[in-house]
Amino acid sequence: MELAQVRLLVSDFAACYRFYAGVLGLKPQSGATGGPYEKFSPHTGSAGIALQDRSMMAEVLAEVGDTATGHRSLVVLRVDDLDSYCAAITARGATLLHGPVPMTDRMRVAHLKDPEGNLVELQEWLLLRG
């Protein structure tokens, strides 16, 4: 398993983009100043922080809603085989909220919560399959 990113669900994407890029000096991956998604990385290392428009995530998990009500972040973990991993964790007591399903043509995802209610996204990157 590899920690892919910590993703923050935001309502004012442009303001947050300016903060992470301009104020903190993190390097944006694509330059998508208007969103709905952007990953920021320090100048060294591979870990990063990503921003995602809250309304986009609300289309996937309605309980996130447009107003922040405690869901302010989304921990993202990359796994090699999403179906097998989900089967293993549900056997150990996890409850999936959503998925495994395609999120884009480049990845499949599943969502669950930790015991405190924080959202966790499991990703299988399809491009890595070859």
C-alpha cells in the first residue's frame, strides 16, 4: 500500500488554490486554477496535498453536501487490486459506502469511513496496468 495524497474538500476552490500555490509555495500538478481538482507537491518527494471541489465529491457521496459539516478531508490510499483489497477489509469489518466503481477512465475507487467518520478513498490506478 502507498499513501497517494491527503485531499481536502473545499467550497472556494480558487481561494484554496491560491493559498497552496501562492502562499505555501507548493507546486501544482496541472495548473487547474478553477478546479475541480488539483494536486500540490513540495519541490522534493512524491507525497502531496490535493484539493477537490466539495460539490464534485457530493455527486459521489451525497452526505458530503455543499456545506462543510465535518467532512473536510479525504485520505486517499492507492492499492494494486481494488476488488481483492475491498474483499479483505470488509472481511475484517470495514463497511464500504461506495464502490468499487470507475471514477474516471484512469482509476477505480471505493469509499469508506474511519471510526471517527473521516472519509477514506481507495484507488486502483488503471494506467499502471499497462
